[in-house]
Amino acid sequence: MKVKIIIGILITFIIVIFLGIKQYNKPHIDVSKTAANYKLSTNELIKEFIIDENIADKKFANKIVEINGTILEISTTNGKGIVTLAGNEANVICQLNEKENKKIMQLKKDQNIIIKGQCSGYLMDIMLVNCIIK
Amino acid sequence: MKIYTTLLVLLLTISINAQDKYFTKSGNVSFFSYTLVEDIKADNNQVLSIIDAKNGEIVIKILMRSFQFKKALMQENYIESHKYPKAIFKGTINNFETLDEIKETEIIGKLTIRGIEKEVIIKTNIERQKNKISLKGDFSVKVSDFDIKIPAVVSKNISRTIKISFDLNYKPYKS
């Protein structure tokens, strides 16, 4: 009897530790496998931030946004691909997920494109991270 | 006539100087926390910064959520980015006028994280060319200075002082 209780406690203990470690090491959201919270155009997204940054920040922050727009600039910083989408009053700067870096070679300025990524907010432009090209 | 020419030259220099702003939208800021248990690093490649070459004033704006961690859990969030989405630094680069080529200098200013403002002095390498300014260096901040609360469970994993490094490459600002 006593042995059973001890084994029971031990098993629970191991499960708790296991879950704890799993939680601590849980992976990032896979943007490509997660449905977008919002789908909109570059200018629609920019407009929301320009009208009221606080409201837009609460609405879009850390959410997965799928935007369609026109490429203004393609570059790399620190080994990360960056695609800037042109807007009227600001632009949307999309930092690509490392897995997407290869696709950058096929992109051209003025090309229409759909990009999905996590919105991190607004400085002079709207920033997306972890982006994938659809 | 001479006076007019002088005035014209003077006006021209003033207007040229007025445009003397350098900026970057893709600056790099990283932070590091070293403990015996774990090393934590996060990168942000979307840093916005403007230098006013007239007087060496510098502004740096950072979106907290643009920091990319290795572990997703760390992304959320002892820094409370929902309440304080940005960190801002405003300061002045010392001896900015006399700098050319590679030199070291200090930037003195105020760093605001989580709405708390702290005076900081940052040592930096600076490279100034005609169409380019770059700043590179690192400094440390105390977690307690910005009232960042770290849960007891992970307190051994996170250092009390965080090293912040920066690498900012500016181009002339076209307005």
C-alpha cells in the first residue's frame, strides 16, 4: 500500500516536472500553420494605426496579420530578410522568418504580394516579425 | 553686393545644416542575460533612430515586441509590452562636431523602459563619414532600475544586470 502511494506521488511529480519543462521550452507560434486573426491591405492596416495608435496597438499587437501590398524595398539585416510594403502615410516593414529567407531572391520591387506575420506595433512604420510569404 | 553674397552663403549653409539628419529604421539592439543556469539572448532588428548632425542629438525608439527570443515563453513578458510597447532613448552624443573616422565617445541621455526614466551614460564607437554614421557598443542596466518583476520560479535563470548591445547604421534622411 505504502509503496503504491509513493509510486503514485513519484509519477505525479515526474509528470509535473515534464509539463513544466515542456511549457518552459514551448516553441514559437508557427505563423504558417496558424490562421490569420486579421486579413487586410497595407493601407487599411496603416490607417488604423494613424487614426488611433493605442486602439490599433491593442487590437493588432502580437496578432497574426495577413496583408496584401506592393513591395517597396527588399533588404537584409543581420542575416534576416526584410520586405517593406509601400503605403500612403507610412510603410509596413516585414521581418521574415529565417525559413523564408530563400524566397527573397525571387521577389521584385513593385510586385504585389501577400505576407503573413506577427504585428509588433508602430514606430514610423508598422512592424511585423516572423513573417512568411504566401 | 559682398554682403548679399555673404548672406546668401550663410543662408545656404544654414539650410544645408537643417537637413543634416541621419536615420535608420533597421538598427540592431540585442540584450543578454548570463546566469549559471541559462543564457538568454534577444534580438531586435527593427530599431528606429535619428541623429541630428547639427548638435549630436540622438533619439532611439524600440518596439519591445520586436525582440526575438529563442524561447517563446520569454516573449511573454516580464516587460509588460501590452502596457509599455516602446522603449525610448533620448540623448546627446558628446563631441559630435569634432568626430570623424573611427573614434570612441559617450552618449549621455535618458532611457525610458516601462514608463520609468533613467539617466544613462553609454560608451560607443562611432564612425562618421559623409553619407554614413554608425554607432556600435554595449552597456548594462539593472533589472531593478526599471522595476521589472521576475517571478521567483525563474529568478535563477535571469540575471540582475542585463547587457544591452547596439549596432546602428545611419543614412542621410531625405525628407
